Amino acid sequence: MKSSKNLFVIGFMVTLANIFWGTNSFAASANVKNVESTSDEINILADIAVIDKTEIILGVVASNKKVSADVMDFAKFLIDHHGSNLTQVLEMAHNLHLKSLNSNQSNKLATEGNEAMMKLGSLQGKQFDKAYIDAMVKGHQAALDLIDTQLMKQAKTESIKSFLSNTRAAVAQHLDMAKKIQQNLQP
């Protein structure tokens, strides 16, 4: 019951995120203090939001397939973790009074995520397991590289630096987990 409730909440968050990104607007309360940010930091939030959204969607795809127990557990784990991270991104965006949450990089990441979703959508069973875990290894490695080579260097405020540091640690953990599952899937 808890799992289906979590999936509903995550699905609802993804829908809200799609609405915000689809209209290029982000409503913010007038009662929230204006927090200073740079355009680089807005781009950081946009990039991380798309990464989180993609991992959630791919996790939902996996959780709706007949997959191995390890893959199912990992997909649910990622839905939960990336859902929590996406919530933090949306809260920060709200506090920054953002009117949009996208960047050139986030648009590229969204396209790559859509391509992965289309590739995985038609696969089943062991083929899906392998392709999904391969995509998770590749995607989490790419996310670490992006955080290390670009995003950490662009962060100016302590709140964004701290958020990125925590996000990086979680992504590294996810990558390690995915690599272990990948090894177990080898024939």
C-alpha cells in the first residue's frame, strides 16, 4: 500500500513539474523572502531537476515491467531518492521566485532521457533488466561528471553548494549500486 501511495505522490510531482516546465512558468508565493541567485545557479537547478525527473520516469517504467527482484528494488529506490531530491529542487526554485526552470543543458538532458525511455519501453524481461541497468550506470556516471566538471564550479551560494554536495553523494551511491547489479546480471 505504501509503495503505491509513493508512486502516486511521485507521479503527481512529475505531473506538476511537467506543468511548470511545459508552460515555462513557476508560480511563487509573495510571502517568501527573495533569495539571491545567479543565472548559473538557476541552470544548476534546471539540470538537476531534469536528471531527477528522468530517473523517476525510468524507475516507473521499470516498476511496471516484469523485472528481476534486484532491478525492481533498485527502480523503487531511485523513484524514492530522486523524488525527494526533485522536491528539494522545486522548493529552492520556489524560494528563488523562478519564472522558469530550464536551460540549454536541461533541454539536452531531457532529450536524452526521452530517448532512453523510448528505447526501454519496448523491452521485456532480461533484455529490459540489462538495458535499464546499463542506462542507470551510464546516466549516473554522466550526472557525476556533469556535477564535477560544470555544476560545482558554477555554484556560488552556500545553499546550492551544499545541495550539490549532497546530490553528488547520492548519485555516487546510486552508481555503485547500479554497477553491482550490472555485475550480477552478467551471464
